[in-house]
Amino acid sequence: MISSDIIRGYNDTMILYMLLEQESYGYEISKNIRQLSEEKYVMKETTLYSAFTRLEKNGYILSFYRDETFGKRRTYYRITPEGRAYYEEKCIEWRLTQEVVNKFIRE
């Protein structure tokens, strides 16, 4: 399992990735991150929801309610154009980070 300290700077990137194709809600996003990482990374609920707050405050996502079964409301999230641009910036940053760190990794 990956340490949350190592990946912390890219939680936003992972969440935004999950919203690129369609809107979603917290549990589904968390589950999809866990599955896509092949169970190597599990985002804690507190981490996920603090990221939602930060991303929304910065204008990268929008939240809205949708009624679900049994009349319960569920909060959904949608990426904004600013969020897409931020996602692209973070992808470029990651490639540069990989390039630098790889210089210090022995094969």
C-alpha cells in the first residue's frame, strides 16, 4: 500500500481525473480510486472530503444535490473548465516530478 504522505500532493489530481468523464459522488469516487490503483491506495474519507472542500473553494469543482433511493440526498460533484485546466497543470507537474525523482532511483 502507498503511504498517504507520498501521494498527498496528487489527491486532487486523482479526484479530478474521476470527474473528467462524468459527475460522481464521494463514495463512488473513493471506490473507483481504490479499484483503479488495484487496492494500492485507499483515500481516507476525511482526505476525500477536505479535498472536495478545497477543490470547490478554488473553483475546480461544483457540488450539487441529487435525490437517491429512499428520499436521501446525495452530494454529487462536477469538474469545471478551471478544474480541467488545473488537472492538466498537475499532469505536467507530475511528469516533471517523475523525471527528477527517477534520476535518484537505482535500477
